[in-house]
Amino acid sequence: NEPCGLPGFKPDTDVDKVNLYVSVFPQGKGLLPGDRWSGLENPTAGQDYNPNRVLTARWNNGNWTWNGVSQAGSPEEFTLSNDRMLTAGQEYHWAVEAVTNKGDKKVVTDKFKTLLPAPMDGGNTFSSVTVLTRGLEPEGKVKTEHNRLIDNQINGVAKHIYDAGGAVKKYNAATNKWQSVSPQGNDWEFNSAAPSPSTGKPLVLLADWLGEIEPKQLYNSGFAEAAADSLFASLVQLDLEKGGSVGSPIGLYDSTGKLIRTQGSVFNSPLHFVGFGQGAVVNSEIVQRLGTFFPLAGGTSKDNRDLQMTTVDPYDYDDNSFSGPYRNILDPEIRVWNNVTYADNYYQKNGSGNTLNGRELLGTNWKADWNVSLGNRAGFEPDNGQGASHRDALTWYAGTANLSGSKLPEENGETIYRRLGDLEPNNITDAAETWYTPDHINANFSHGNARAPWEGIGTGWFHSILGGGFELRPYFDGGKKGQSELGDFEAYLTNNRVSVYENNTYTARLRGDYAVPTLFNGNFDAIAAGIGSQSIPGWSFYNRENGINKDASQNYLIDVNQISQTDNPSLYEHLEKLRTDRTQPNYALKLGGTGGLTEILHNPFVVPDWGVLRFDLHTLNPNGGEVKVSIKGSEPGDNWQYLSAIKSQNATGVELRYGVELVGGSNPTQSGFEFNQIGYGTQGFETFNLDVPDALRGKSAKLRFEITGNTEVYLDDVFFKSKHLLLGNPDEARFTRDSNPNPQNFLIERPQ
């Protein structure tokens, strides 16, 4: 409904012919057939160097003609055909060229913007929450420039949404929170005065998990999932700040023993995760956690939700990666989980040397709904091994999210091939090498079709909620289909998704206690190789306290399988009884003693729904001191709380014991033995269970271990929930405080 008036003309009597042009380019850049712009080499007279603009339509003798179609109509009105649906949130230019019956010509140009979609629910939600995540790139001669260009493209997508009225937050590892930012050149700076997220508008979250971390610090397994674990915790906390809650006036759990979670405006909104390279791994791990704890995230009900996972040149490092340290990065395998409503994937495989190559997302009984290979398009020729073709995949996708121009995110940015005139300077004559052709279900063009618009509408970002084309998403299921052609959509999802409870860790040795561990790397085994110069994933980078980085070095990890029978016969015998595979590393953390670590903090995590905190300790020679454990929530005013084996009810005469006493000579058979003293732990690993504050269930928190005295101990298997006794399970070991007739009676049990 964009008015295109012609002052001084009477359409019914004066106009003989009308030419209507619509383009993402203004006049002089490709809107009109005769436009010439900088970069064209030896242009031919009369040549239209942008014939595949959004629309070129002509009216004559009562008929409109475009794209080989002719239709009767008034010269005063034209409706775009369904195959030329415009991407939302973009600026478009139009020109009307009219010729009178006397031969006079009049040209009028202007521009208009397409609006961003309103919230699906229409209530207290954002129109969409978009999470943009990149990953670690191999180092090369131009690594700084390569990474800068990647950041520029991601920041450019966020900036485009920001300029359209959205808000942007960026993850701050120093605070473990998403903080408001404002644009600063091609980057973002934290700014408390920046626009706050407003419901009804878009929210963009920049998942900057790499920050200032030196790349070689991340050449090991565990770090991508550790980042995802902390990012997920920060997302949960953000949702709580935006109206979410845990529990109800009648308690924490429902009648079936499940923790009561009420989603806030973040998780009630459509969610769109965009992951580039290894960023797809991080997003995959976040989405798995969402599906585990918030299966309805992405909407307000099962029938009113959208969780889209977009992967751009996805790459999960494994032992087939580049030679050298990269083969230690054994990432979890990217999956399309069963809480994902739409998965689209764009990839190339032209890279060589240190260039990452993406892949089609397809596995046993699961796949992305739409896989697009970009490798035969302009600029995607085999590169010099410094990341160009990999980066081009990101530029391609960014060019569908921001349709303004042939360079992104700025005039001196990466080349976007939208026009015929963008191909010719590179001696490209094959139309199939153009970058864009609409591929939604109303557009039945082959790629590079001469009658198709090439400027970037109808593909890539268009398939998102913010792109406006989510109802026209294509699916490949024996051929291109729309959702309505798939039959039972729930059955389709069941047949093409992976359960979030499936463990996708690269190898069994790297796993925790569950597919989503109750505490990531609580067993210290998530690393592929012990590298003393690196930190411990899950216990480093995102655990600052009072501005101090609490990174823990892998130098403090001990492979207990390498301890000989001579050095520690009792521990050796203990491991033999457990039938431990001694050919595989089995790490524990060294605390105390000479040169030992005296404190370690776990990164923010979501406190499990139920269950005690359990951990194993071993010491060969207890020599006094104690191991204390504390937990701290992420809400303002939260302080460290020391954990005890007994749930306190302010009972008179009950002495709470915090932590584990490392007293020499302790023996659990002696009458004077205290339950919080080390006992069997002098022979093997002894399990201790500590109560967890109810107020932190389902919320973000940090965990801390401290040791005093001179005793050296090994810490291992720090997890929640008792596998065997179900201690702390709401169905098995929880009473209603108000109705408990004996609130001062305690059952004290320490299983061995």
C-alpha cells in the first residue's frame, strides 16, 4: 500500500505507459535500468546491470506485465506477486516512470520500510529473541583480520535490528549477565543508559563467550559446552528478571514432584538461535538445556511456540580436525533437538588449510529441515586457507538479514553479490553463481533463474519470525514442501529430531552424570588431554568474584589411574574394586598440601530441580583443616552460603556441621566419629552429601570449594542428586514443613 503519485498527471487520460521498479538499491545504484555505479567496468550502453531487482513491471493498454506474466489492472495500483514477498524490517526503493500519450516522461522515486512483525502471542512478550553466537577459529597469518570481519558481520546483523527499534544485550563474562549495549563503530560497548528491552519489540543477545580469552587456551574439549552451560544459566536468570519465577505460593513442587517453573517474557517469546562455525555447537548445547528444563521455551504453549535453530557453516571440532592442538577440541556433536520447531542450515565445503568447512546437518533419524549448499556461488572458490570461504557463508546470511547495499556491514565491508553488475567485474557469467534466489514455498525458482529477484528477499533470514516469512518456510522431505504438506507435523518432528536426553558428548570418557550434567565437568574429565598451561573447563573464565578471575589451572588435575600401587596402595585397591578402566585418564582435582589449590569456583550453572550436592574426597594423610563448600545465587543481594549435611529448621540444640573435617585417625567404626569427618576417604574416594538451599532451585548460582590446613586431598565427581538413594528427590525425601509433626527430628545417613 505504498503511494506512488505522479504530480500533474491524470492516470485515466494522460498516461500511456508506466514502468514500476522496486529494489533494495536507490536510484543510481540499480533501481533504474540505466543506473551506473562505481565498480562497473566498461559498462555497455543500454545494458540493465540489475535486471533481477525485486520488481520490474510495465503497464500498457490496461495490462501489467512482469516476470513473463500479464494481468489486467489499473495504472494506479500494483500488487506484488506471492513469489516476491518482501523481507520484513527492510528499506526498499521504488520508481515510477510514466509516459504520456503525448510522449512526455515523468520519473518519481521514493522509499519505504516494511514493518517488523508484531509478537505472536500479542501479550507481554518480545516479537523475537535472537541469540547470535560465533565460535573459535583456527589461528592463521591473518587471524586478527579474519576474526574482526566475523565480528563485524555479527554485529552488523544486531545493529540492523537495533536501528529498527530493537534492543541489544551482550554477555559480560565479568558479571555473568546480559548487559545493555549501544553501538560504537562496528562494535558494541556496555552502556547502562542504552535502550532497555521493550516487550512487543525485538531483543538481540550477543553470546560473546570468547571475550578476551587467548585462543590457545581453548584448544581442548569441554570449553564450548562450558560456555553453553554458563550462557544458559545467564539466560535463565534473564528470564527470571523478566517475569519468570520458580515455585508457587503452595511450594516448589507440583503434585508429581516436578519443580514448578513459570516462564518470563524471554522464554515466552519466539526464540531464534543463529550459530556460526563452532558457535553452532554452543547454541546446540544451549538448546538442549532449554529442552530439558523449559520444553515450552519459544512460546506460551505447545501450540504457540517457535524455536528456530539456524546454523551457518556449522563446525564441531573432532580428532579429524586440522593437525596439531585442534584435534584436542572434541566438541559435542551438533544435533537438531526435539524442542526445535525449525532448523535451517547454510554451508560451504570449499575451504582448505586453516579454513573451516561446514556440512549438511543430517544424521540417523534426524536432520535440518532446510540444508542449503553455498559452495558454487560467487566468491566461494577454494581459498588460501585463511578462512575466506568460511567467512563468506556468514556474509551470505548477513546479507539476507540486512538488504541495504552490496557491501556489509559498511561501505568497505564484505562483498554481497545481489546484481548482475556485481558478477561481471569478477568475470562471472554463470547466473547460477548469483547469491540469492527466493526459496520459500511460494517461490518456485531454480537458483539463479533469470526471472527471479536476486537481491536477497525470500531466503535465509526471511524464514525467521523477524524476517516475516516463517509461515512460508521450506522443508525438504522427499522434495521441497510447506509445513501443511508434511501431514502430521508433530509426527514429522518426532521422526526428524533427537531427544534432548540423548548424550551427544564426543566420547564416553568425557561425559558427566547425565546427558545434561547436573554440574558440568564435575568429574574433571571433560578435557581430551591434560595441558598445564590451560584452565579447567567449567571452573574457569566465567567465575569472577569481586572482579577477580578465579581460573583454575589444569596443573592441579591428577590422573588417579596413573597412581601406582606403591605410591598409594589403598587408593589403587579402591580403583581396582571399582573395575576402573585404567587405560583411560581419570582426573581428580588436587586441593591443599604443598603447592595445592586452596579455592576453586565453578562457573554459573542452573541449580538442579532436586537432590543433594554430592562429591568424593580422598586423602592419604589427613593432617587437620577442613573442606568447606558454599553456594551463591546470582540475584542482587545474594551472598555465599556454606552447605551442611542437615537441612536447618532453626531447631533448638541442633549443631550444623559445615564441610568436611580432615582429622587424622578418624574411623567410622569408632563411637567418637563425626559424620562430617573424613573416614573411608583415607583408603579410597568417600562420598559426602550436602543439602542445597530450596531458594536456589532452578536458578543460576556459583559453587565454591575451599580447603584450610595442610592436608592434601583429591576432589572428584562433584554432582547433584544421589544416584542410588534419591536423597533430596521430591517424591522420596521431602516433607511439607508446615505439616511435619517432628520438625526437630533428623535422619542422618552417610552412605559408603
